Amino acid sequence: QVQLVESGGGLVQAGGSLRLSCTASGFIRSINAMGWYRQAPGKQRELAADITVGGNTNYGDSVKGRFTISRDNAKSTMDLQMNSLKPEDTAVYYCQVATGRGLLYWGQGTQVTVSS
């Protein structure tokens, strides 16, 4: 089992920045890829960004150039630096990890609200 705790969400004005953090605990040696997903009201959950254990990154089209994902394997943490935020970035952001065996674990989510 892997437990995930997110932090760093909140309310920010358009053009501002926020930094989300995710800390993993439990069977952390099994963790392979880590990622941030988001779900806006009435919409499907979508990928914001993910990162492999080797540091290869992948971003959703809507956040490219504005968001930066990073991870510290020694500390079992992952961050998402979000800059130039837009009202359409408003969503609940979820931390997800995938184990080497393909199991997925999710955090409880953190709300990000961007006001215009």
C-alpha cells in the first residue's frame, strides 16, 4: 500500500503562481511513475503532468510552458510548480503514483481556484 498526501492548493488570482506538493508513504520502493491529474466541475479527470522515476516528464497540452513537475526520489515527494495560472486551471488536483506492477494510488485531492 502507498499513501499520498497533497498540499499547497488554494485561491490565487489569474496570472499568479501556486506550488503543489505530494508526499508518499508506505511501500514507496514500489513507486515508478508519479503524476498530477486534475478534475474541473462537470469535466473528466485529465493529466496535468507526470514524471518517471528517471525524471522524464510529460505535460498536458493546456499546461505546457506554464507548469513544471519535479520529484525527489530520496524523499518520496513530487511537486507541481504552476505559473501564469488561468481561471480554466481551476480544479481539484490529484496526486497519483503507479507501481512497477501497474497498481495505481491516488491522493484525496487539493482544490486550486483561480479567480479572474
